[in-house]
Amino acid sequence: MTRVSWLNLALAPGLGPAGAQRLLEHFDGIDAIVSARRQDLIAAGVDERIATAILKPDRQKLGQAEAWLSRRQHHIISCRDERYPVLLREIPQSPPVLFVSGDPDALSLPQIAIVGSRNSTAGGCDTARQFAAHLSKAGFTITSGLALGIDTAAHLGALGAGGLTIAVCATGLDSVYPPQNDGLAQSISAQGALVSEFPPGTESRRESFPRRNRLISGLAVGTLVVEAGARSGALITARLAGEQGREVFAIPGSIHSPLSKGCHQLIRQGAKLVETARDIVEELGELIDAAVGAFPTAAAAGTEDQSEDPEYRRLLTAMGWDPVSVDVLVERSGLTADEVSSMLLILELDGRAETLPGGHHRRREGRPK
């Protein structure tokens, strides 16, 4: 009965996390809630409409949720489940139930949220993709919101690097929003997880996106904002991260770009300015060791010896001090594109090179101490 009981709670319209928490604190377990008398539910702090919905759930919606859960790798995780992510328990009004498509254990891995504008620039998407790839190789799971623009680039960067990525959705997981990302959602489910607090059958609503944003920041140890306008939803995620006691990082941009204004605003408010993935790894890398037992991050995996390798010296010489594209580096160095891309990850994490907007790269002077 317990799974159906949690579904009853999740399907009750208007209950919300705060109302669910009141009931869970008042009654002895979830089954006691759905077995209670209507007047007892009302006495515990919910109105008559919600009490009725808990005791007599919509059979069509309940059947829809059960059908979704019957499929492979579809899960419901309650706040009383040991698989419920610890960091999410700490946030105000944490959801009583999570719906997951993919690996539910991924939710408890150390995560970095990468967010930004839907109407991003090509350079911003390149930056998000590269940061996601670097941070994946350093041991972090990349979390974002499946939106177009920066979110999509972050998910793709993690997937391309062979890392794990989590998409927090503002709809039920039986549909994908935006629909253009249906294929991406399938890849994320296979190499990480899709997660939502909304039951199957829930369509896209404007008010659902701020609720989604608090889960993006709540799951992660830190949030990185890549590009954001002055009124971007990414700023909501960053604000929530700060309120939840998590780290906030922002990438600066051109003073002339409207998509830099949000990041510059965050930096003025105390967000950490980052130029390379190494900045984040150095800030949060200890969390990887604590969580997964001295995970060998890219920053600590012998990069000094690698950067003294003849091929690395050749690449650094080919790079020079002016911005240059990967194609030019391939032509100058005689290395393959795959070799150059892989070596650039190591050089950036090692502080020997940096990635610039537009997908260009250049050397950095010396090694950071």
C-alpha cells in the first residue's frame, strides 16, 4: 500500500511540500495519512478539498502514474527512502516525493549545477559544454534543467565526456519539455537521471519552473552561472543556491553583452568569479574525496608530468599567447582533433591554458601556486 499512499500524496492538487510536511509530522507514517478520517486531515492543517483528494485520488491520474512506474528504470523515491538525496533533505520545503527515470543513485553523487540563459550565444554554449566536460572528468555529476541554451550545452558536455548528468524537470517525466530535447532526455536517462517532483501527467506551467530551480540548486554543492541576462531565471537558481548555503560561481563576460549582466551582478553580490574549471575544482575538490573516497580528480592525476610531455610542449608552442581555435591547433601541432581536445582539458585544469568565448584557447603564464 505504501507506494500508492505516496502517489496519493503526490497527486493531491494544491498540497505542496509544506502541506505534505505538516501531515508527515502530524501522522505516524504515510499509510496513516491516507487511512485517516477527513476531519483528522483537516485538523492537521489541510483544507477540505485537499483532504478529499488524498482520500479519494483521481483514478485516471493514479493509473497513469502506476503505468509509468511499471516501466524499466522508472522509480518513485519518498523522503523516507534511504535513496533520497541527503543534500535535498536540507533545503526548505524539500519535496516529499521524487520521480526518477534512470539511476536513482546518481542523485546522491557530488553535483555541480550549470545554468544560464535559454537565448545563449554560441560562445556561451561552448563555454558551458567545456566546463561541464572538465568538471565531469574531475568527478562531478553535472546537474541542469533540460532547457534550451546553456542547460542543453551543459548536459551535452557531461555526456560527451563520459560523465553523469542529471536533468531536473518542471513537468511529469512522461513528457519532455522542451520537446526538442526528447532525444537528449533519453540519453540523460541512460547516463544519469531525469528527476521531477511532479507526477506523470503534469504539463508545463510557468509556476513550476521556480520550483524546479530550487531542486537544481538543492541537489548540488555549487551552482555555476555561465550566461544570464539581468532578469534570467538562472539568477533565481543562483539566489536559491545562496539561500541553501551552497557555493555560487559566475563566469564574467563582455561589459557590452546583455547576457553578461546577470553574471556580473552575481559577482558584485559575492559569487566567486571563475575563469577555468580548475577554479571550481580547487574550491570544491575536497568534497569529491570525502564523498567517493579520494576520487582521482583530473587536477590531481599527474597533470604536471603530462604537461612536460613532448606532445604537450608541442601543443603549448602551437597555441601561443593569442586566442586560437582547435582547428588551427590541429594544423599547427600535427595532432588529431581528439588528442588536442583531450590535452586541452588537462592543460586547463592544470592552469597552463584557458578557454575563451567562441571556443578559442590560449596559454596562461606559469602554473598557479
